[in-house]
Amino acid sequence: MLTTEEQLVIYNAFDKSITVNKISKHAVSIIRTLQSKNFSAYVVGGAVRDLIIGLKPKDFDIVTDAKPYEIKTIFPKSQVIGRRFQLVHVKKGGDFYEVSTFRSNVSKNYICKPNSPKKNNHKKYSTDDSEFGTIHEDAFRRDLTINALYYDPVKEQVYDFNGGIKDLLDKRITVIGPPEIRFTEDPVRILRIIRIAAKLNFQIPSDIEKHIYSKFHLIKDVSKSRLFDESLKMFLHGQGLASYELIRRFNGLKYLVHLSKNNRINETSNQLFEVMLKSTDLRVKQKKYVSPHFLFAVLLWPNLLNHVSKLEKERSVVRKLMSISSKTVLAKQASIISIPKRYLFKIIDIWNLQIPLVERRKKDHQFITNHPCFRAAYDLILLRETIGEKLNDAGRWWTEYQNGNKCEQAKLLDEEAFNEKNYKLNTHFYE
């Protein structure tokens, strides 16, 4: 834990491996424009952190003492976002740059006020981030010391109020303020720590770990749409497997994904998730497309089969059982995370294609290969076979079909296929 008694240290940016040519020229232009109007302005947070340790930032957030309306005046085509916590999106070079105003933590020294104690057994704390403040106050309201670094590309200086650079070089995660209060103020900070620890390969100190264990349940109070966004940051940005391993250690996946069997992940399901996330991380590294619908189609697959198995005694056609179970599983998932409809339909399509992909009947092949979700459904078949499911050699068959010429494809279509009435899902494979 860090108190508010740390002193500002100013570093030469070049000594910390930061040069202005590593910063987006549009971000630098915005900062220069603000400073020309007698405002201070800096690149802040993850971009500065990543540059110091030799990583390439994905975006550049800017912070300033200019108020939102003043930023809007300087950049007339910008957009003010939010009501209580206003940000300004400034468009430059076809991209939007997030510009925020220094904030103060109204609850000084983290003596926070209780909020709605009647609705919960635990104390909730809140801080009013809508108050504008100084750069010093802004630094101490941030979550981690390594995220509270400010870079001035004009003066070529890095400002460190919290000992963040030392923590960064020591590979240490330090929460600014008491972790139990900071996690209660905003439980998403728990997910952020897990994600950063996974990304940077940092160890989470034991004193922070114990508060993560005790406060993880507060994640359920976070808005469902925000949790969806945080899930994508955690699993689709190149450190999905490492993030998953950490979140599983804290038994936290149940707050993001509706699981079966008492919210526990059995070994078979764990193998499926690990293989999927390892593959996803590789695709990110190769700059290939990764999709939210495929992520959740895989994470919810074992639970889907669990629901199908409960209905099998009704002796309905397997497609009907899949349809009923899909609605049930996605309805339960909606109570945890708000998945946009455009992804829900694709998740259902991926699941529904599993049956014809295994049956591989001649009359279906054109419909299957022309389906927008064919590739994702095929990838799920490959994952299932990788962990030992027996799927009528479907992975090999569809791989050869896609790579074959017309003659080879015709030969494959003549192979004996499953009869729909006899086909059964491996509903007990993940139990």
C-alpha cells in the first residue's frame, strides 16, 4: 500500500527509454496545442508504463488541467463524453484520443463514505471523481503506482509522484491507498491488476492477493456492459491464457462466465479453455482477427452440453435440445455479463453448426461452408478434438475438404457420414 506522502521525482525521458518519436504524432500535436494555450498536458498511464519497459502502447491517453469545455473550445470538432465523469474525444488522423481533466479524490486519504449500506452485507465506499484537481491529486487517485506516470513530450520529462518507476523496474505491483478500500470503491481494479500482472509477468504481492480473495465477489455489482468490455481486455489482447490462469487461481471466472457444476471448472473444461486461449494469444501475436463471439462460445460450451444432457431423457431431436439449451445458457449468462445481440446470434450459430460439421452429410456441405460462422465453428471442432473428443474425424475431414480440389472434395463427400437420428452429442465429456 502507498500513502500520500511520496515525493515527486522528475526523470529525463530519454534515460527511461522514452523519446518523442515513440509517441503518436497526433497525441503530441494535441499536447502541444493545449500547452500553447497555457494549459499543462501529458501522456498518462499505461502508455508511459509500457514505453519504459520496451513495449509498444496500443493507445495514448492525455490528461490536462484544461476543463472539458475549454478542451472543446480549443478542438471544436471534439466530443464531450459522459455526464458525471466527462472526457473529451479529440479526433486526429482518423483516430480518437481520450483527453481528461485532472481529478481529485474528494475523500482525502481514502477515508471514504459508506454508500447504500442497507442493500449489502458489506460496506461500499465511493469517491467523487467528478471534482477537478491538480496533477498531484490526480496521481494519488489512480489505482497503481505504475499507472500513475506522466510524460511531457515537449519538455521530454517523466513525472513520478508515487515511486512507480522503481516499482516498474522491480516488477512490483503496488496499490495506491489501502487495497481493501480501493477494491471496494471500484472492484474492476481487481481485474485490472490481474490483467496487468499477466501482461507484464509481475507477481501479485501476498498482501494484495488476500484482499483480491476477500473482495472478488464485489465484481457482481459492476455493470454488466462494463464487465463485457473488461472480459475482452483480459482475454483478447494477447495475454488471455496468463490472465485466465490468474483468475482461476482466485476462483473468479464464475463472475464473468456462467459455469456448471457449482461454478467450478473441471479438468476437461479447463483443458478446452487453455487450448482456446493459447490459440487466441497466438492469433493476437500474429495480428489476426480474434472474436468475442468465439471466446464466449467456447467458454460456455461445457455448460451448454450440461444443459443438453439434462434434457436428453425427453428423446427429442438433438437440434431441438441444442436450441432449448442455448436459450437457457445465454439467459443465465446475461445475468452476469451483457453480451451484445450481434454476438449472441453468432454464438448460437457456432453451436448449431457443431452437429452438421460432425455429421458432414453431402447435402449440407455447401450451406456449411458458405455460413459466416463456418470458420469459427470449425475452429471449435478442432479444439474439441485437441482435448480428446471423438467427433467422427470431423477436424481432419473439413481440413482436407477446404484444402482439396474439386475431385478431392467429391471423394470426401462420398465417405460415410453420421445418420442424424443416431447422432449424439458428447454431453458427458465435460462432467
